[in-house]
Amino acid sequence: MFNFSEIINRTKEIGVRSAIAQITADAEGRMLKLQVDSASKTIKLELGPKGEDAPIQVEIQSYRVDEQDGATSIFINQITSDRPLYNLALQTFVAGKSFVVPADAAAWLKLFL
């Protein structure tokens, strides 16, 4: 049976995956799972960093996409991880901060987030 909502969600996931892959191209590791809820402005990620035995769960509980002077950025209001050390790093370096999005990825983010 044709499920339009499922197609939209899958397309959204592919777009956000592409954008995140471009943003984190230099990062070590890979994204294993991604779940985006643009209505509630939440993102759930399962990451497989190099050197880690088990995946890491990261949840962005609140974000916003901004555009100023032709540049797109994403502001991460709240973010947590299931690992205490990663959680501390995310709270220190990511939560409450804005990050410029590369132009290639900006179009995807604006469409799907």
C-alpha cells in the first residue's frame, strides 16, 4: 500500500544524512542511524566513532536553522549523549552555540529541517 508519509520521512532522512555527511566530512567515524522530527525540532543520531566498541547515542532536543547575510547556520539549543564524557563535551562545545553550514549542505538543511 502507498504510504506518502513514509516516503516523505525517508526523503527527509536522506537529505539530512547528506547534509550531515558534508558538515562532518573530516570527522572520524560514521553515522549509523538518523531520526529527524522537524515538527518538534529534534534529531536522534547513532554514531560509530573510530576507536569505540559500541555506538554512541546523541539526541538534539532543540535546534533552529538561521540565515543571515546569505550564510546558513544551525543553532543547537539542547543536546545530550548516552556517554558521560561525550555529554560533557557536547554541553561545553555544542549546546547553546551556532554553527555555519557549508553552502552545499545548506540547501538540504533548509528543505528538511
